[in-house]
Amino acid sequence: MAYFLQQASRDYVVFERSHTPGSFFALYPRHRKLISINKRLELQVQYNTAITHVTLDRDPQAWNGHYFILTDQNSQTYRCSLLLVATGTWVPNVVSFTGSEYVEGYETVSINPEDFAGQTVLILGRGNSAFETAENILGVTNFIHMVSRSRVRLSWATHYVGDLRAINNGLLDTYQLKSLDGLLEGDLEDLAIVKDKKGKLHITLRFYLENSNSSAGAETITLPQDELDNFATRAPYDRVIRCLGWKFDFSIYNRSLRLVPGRGNKRKYPQIKPSYESRGTRGLFVLGTASHSNDFRKSAGGFIHGFRYTTRAVHRLLENRHHGVPWPSPIYPITHLTNSIIKRVNEASGLYQMFSVLADIILLKENATAFEYLEEYPVGILAQLELHTGRKAPGGLFAVIMEYGRNFSGADKDVFYYNRAVGEAQHAWQSNFLHPVIYYYKRLPTEREMRLRPPDWPLPRPDAIHHIVEDFLTDWTAPNAHILPLRRFLENCLGTDLRNFFAESCFLFALTRQKLPPSCQQGYLRMQGLVGSEGLRRHAVEASLMENYTVVDTPNELLGGQKDIHDQLLKDHVIPTNEVAACPGSARELRRPPGPGRSTFNVQDGEDFQDRVINSAKPVVIDFHAQWCGPCKILGPRLEKMVAKQQGKVLMAKVDIDDHTDLAIEYEVSAVPTVLAMKNGDVVDKFVGIKDEDQLEAFLKKLIGA
């Protein structure tokens, strides 16, 4: 946060109680060190300053109606308008029970394995610090027992980085495979520890001591094994180690700040809003690990690779609130929408690390001709987006977020089951692994809708939703599996064509359509865009970006040899006045039935298909294809060539399944390329895939002679 404040030239100071930043990590984790490099950034950090008390000073002239008064260890006071608390959770969790004075803390226990040689050790706790301690002494101890009230939660099953990581789980092997060590579940407050004359520690239960003299030795107190001879912890221990984690230090805050612990398993963190502001005091923001209550056991907000992004989000919120600096949001033409999303889901680390918490918000302009792109906005405050960002959402919005499958994560889940991943785009909604999800809203969700959203949903139910299918390489750039379904989803939401067209295609659309695609409106009609050259046209044809207007079945003497591309366009598409089916601007598009010299045509719509295919007096082969289909690029020209050789005895209709999904469904086309043979309105033959020229000629002759 200091870096962002420095970049914005704000008046700030950082109080650090130690002589160096990140002093917590000089000791923890006990078996490694994290070296900080913050000093080289030349930030305004006041070292060796321990804040011992924080209170409020009411003042109507202050930003939030009060100032924060901070007192350090030398009784010097400081006043500020905004207080950002990033002290982490450094106070050890200590459970008090009879005999707890015999327990060693994780923060002071020896890290030399030789000090535990041949000893029997009991560890209280079941987090990474407990397993880290066990891993360090596993090879030298007699055996290790671990007790906690919760079961083991493995990070690869819960997909929560704060649960047990594989690097520390050696104790699980010795427990399950070698029967040397063990894990127990129980409430630590029900335990009691008594020490015998030899210094051994015996584990008993609190109710065994209720009618006994708790100060007596183990020899005179009734122990559980006296009544149950196979009691699990009947063997005496040499050492008991407490590894119960840490909590936030609430002691320095005056009651006037109303900074209170969270509820349930979040009580070690202060209560904050989804904006990271304290629920009790305006102007007090909690950052870093201490802000983890917003996504505890859900995302990575309690860890450096997560809170580095939430901290930047808080800075942007404050810049807008106190300095009138709107949230950064570049504006792009609508034709860039698909590419913008694909780029972000493949490159944005904030979305990836803070999944289900931070989202990219795309605000649509009027008539959906352009959009604003807001990166990594906290989804919990989506309803207040206009207030927090200074941006408006008049035309609806998209939210781009990363999610795991709804039922994939959990301590009791088998995440290695067979067929755990899906690879087909049509099954993307069943994706289990982290994958992009796009929510579409026609208007900004309300606060009530945010409160009533389904359990475990980061956002309310949208007007439309799209899952980009999970990818083994987390690389969402596959044209067929990732990009095409996304583009079609966006087009359906916006009611427009988001493809980019060359000038030749835009020229054709201008003659034959009432409404041009946005790329033609924003390019061709403004005298921009790519014009036809022989090399560019040939490349576009080979990539199936436009039709090959030079491939026709007109005799060479009529073509007059090589034709200019614009002459060829006019020959193929300009319609004589006696063949006009409707005037420009009418509901019906211009059409020209295939003339005597042309046997290949593109289907325009359902009515055109009825007129020129079903009602055709000649046999027709129907080529169902797609621009993104590689095999279609091979079969299409080959089939056109063979149809031309039939000298007008058969026609060829080309149907793009992306433009005519209804026809593909009606004729049960499930893959491309698919070719149907139709005669007198009935399908008489069919094949899927690629055929060579001899096979195609036999297919056509069979149709002609049928």
C-alpha cells in the first residue's frame, strides 16, 4: 500500500515496530526465512515505532467525521484522517487447560531435530505449522501424535492454500502406512496434562480431575487408561508442543473504534466489509493477512500472492473516495471485446490468485458500440460499483471471474477420481478445475440481490452465464474450444456480430444487409480497414476468413482470364434490375438465384434455403461448414471443383453453421464438415469428414443418377 500511496504522491507514513520490514518472517515459519527488500523502494517508513494505543477524535471537518489518534511506545501521538491496518495475525493462539503450563509454544520450541532424539512428542494443532514441526523431527523421534478438534484438510482437496500442503505431510504417510505416528480428534479444552516424578507428561481428560486434587501427581490421579486399557494417548509424552496458529491483536484499539472479532472460525480476524473497511468505523481499512475474513477458506486473501491484489483494489477505492480519481478503465470498441477477455483470462494474475473474489468488470456503453474495462474489482461490492469507481453502467455489464467447480472442493472430496476433467466446450459448465466464468447482467445487481445470491455463488444469478472450458495447460487460446464459444455467447448477449471483416466483405454486406457488423461500421464506413490485394485476398481465403470469389464454374473464355478482384465481386454479386427480389432497406435481403454459369451459392437465411435448396429442380449437395474448421478448408474447394465438373447437373449450397444454427439442428449436423445430398427436397445421402476427388465424383454421380 505504501508503494501505491507513494506513486500517487499522497501524504502518508508507515509505522513499523521493528528495525526492518517483515520482521514476523525473520522468525516464522520456524524452519525457513523470508527476506524483505522493501527498504530499497525508499518508502516513508518509520522504523522502531510500536503503536500501543489507537483512539478516535471526533471532528466534523475530518474526511470521515473523525481523526485517528495513535500513540507509540514513547507516548508520542500521531493524527491521521485514514487508518490502514496491516499488522497481520501475529498473536499466538493459546488454549488454557489444566497442565497447559507444561506446553511449549511453536514460537519458542527448538528447531534442532537432535533435541528430540528418541522422544515421544504430542503436537496440539493440525495446520501447516503443526505439520511443519512434525516434518522437522519425524526422523528422530520415538513417535509423534497430533491432536486437534478438526480433521485433516488437504490443500489439494479443498483448493485452499492455507490447508495442509504436500511438502509438510510426511506424518500422514507414517500414520497410514507404518503405524508409527497418529492423528486424533478432540476438543483441546477438554484435555488435561499431569506430570509424573520422572518428568513424563500424561494426557487425561478434564472430568477425571473434577473430583481429584489437580495438584497431585500422575501416580495418585485416576487416568483414562486406568479404566480403558487401550486409551489412545495412554503412553506418556516427553514433550507437548502448541502449534495453534495466530490471531489479530485487538488489544491496542480503543472501544470507540468498534473493531471487533469476526464470528465462528473467523474470530481471529476483525470484522470488515467486502470493501475491506471496518464495519464499525468509517475510514479504518484492514489490509493483508488480517483482511482474510472476506475470503477465509475460499481464496488467497490471507497470503502475499493474494493480498497484493486486494491492497491495490483498496487503494483504487480510496483514490476515488477521497481524491476523485475514478477507477482506471480504458475504453475499447465493441469489436475488441472477445480479445480483451481472452487476453485477461490468460494473463491476469489477480483474477487467477484471488478467484471468486476479484473480477474484471466490463461496462457496456449505450447501444453496445464500446465498453469500459475495469480490472480486478471486489465482487462483494458490485452493487455499489458506481459509487466506488466513479463509472456508470448504463448498458449492462459483464463480470469475468475465475471459479472452481461448485462441488469439486472439500476436505472429504476425492479430487483424483477418473474423468475428473472435461474437455468439450458444450460441457464447460461442468468444469471442475479453475476456469473463467463470464456473468452477463442487463443492469447492475442491487444490494438485495447480492445478499440473496445462491450459497457459494460469488455473484447473483445473471441474465446469462458462460463457462470457458477448463484447460490442462490453463491456456485459454484454443480457437474452437475456447474463443469461438465465448464469441458466440457475447454475440447472443449483445445481439450483434463481433467478427472482424475485410473491406470486400463489408462492401458486400453494405449491398445486401440492412445492418452492418460493428467492425464494418467502425472501419469500412469510415474509410478504414484492409482493402483487397492479391496476396491479402489469397491469405484470407486460405484462412477461411472470406470466400474465394475467383473460383467459379464459368468457362475460362467467359472469365477472360485473370480478373481484378473488384470486377470479380461485381460479377458475382451485382444483380440485374430484372432480378431484384426486394428493394434495399426492405425486410427481405437481395438475392440472386444461381445463373446458368454458376452452380455454387451461399445460403442467406431459412427462406433462401427453402427457395434455392428444397424447391430446387436440380439435385443439391449441402456443405455444412464453419470458418474455424480446418478440414472444411480442404473439403470445400475440392467439392466446389467436382461440382463444377458436373456442368450444371448438380448445385452446391454452402451453409455456415455459426450463422445458421437452426438448419444445423434441423438436419442433425453434429460435426463439420458434413455434406448432405438432397433431391426433390429429401435427403438421400450424407457423409462427414474429408473425401478425395474420386470419392466426391462417385458421390455426385450417384446423386445425379438417383
